[in-house]
Amino acid sequence: MRLRATIKHVTGSASHIAVMVGRGGVATMPDPVALRILPDGAGFSLLRIDKGGASFAHTWHATIDDAKATAAAAYGIAAADWEEER
């Protein structure tokens, strides 16, 4: 199952994820505009999608419900916000 949800607002500390790039530099990542949940091995990846449609960060979850719970806590995504991708 592949799911997608549009982010209406970023909540709390989910905004501006800092990551290491290059030789120890730090970059500020954009706020995502959408999320995708994809099967990944024995679990699921929750991908953060930028306004250009590219995935720029992800987290792995043992279950699809765990991925949805993370999306709800960080981005306010409700169960009804998810749409199945084809």
C-alpha cells in the first residue's frame, strides 16, 4: 500500500530539520508540503516531500500505523487526509 497526504501546516519542532552535509556543514531543510508512506522491507518509510515533488527526508516505521502516528504528531495529518496512490 502506498499513501500520500498533503500537509496543511507543520506543527511543533518538525519545522526546519537540520542535517549534516558535505564536510561537516549544516543545512536547513525546507518544510515538507506532502508526505508519502511506502512499503520498505519489513516495515514502512514515511517520506517528506518538498514543493518540487522530491523526497528530502524519511523515517522508517515497523507498521503503517506507526508511520501515520508520526505524521499526525508532527504534521497534524488525520486518518481521512491519506489517499492511496496507484
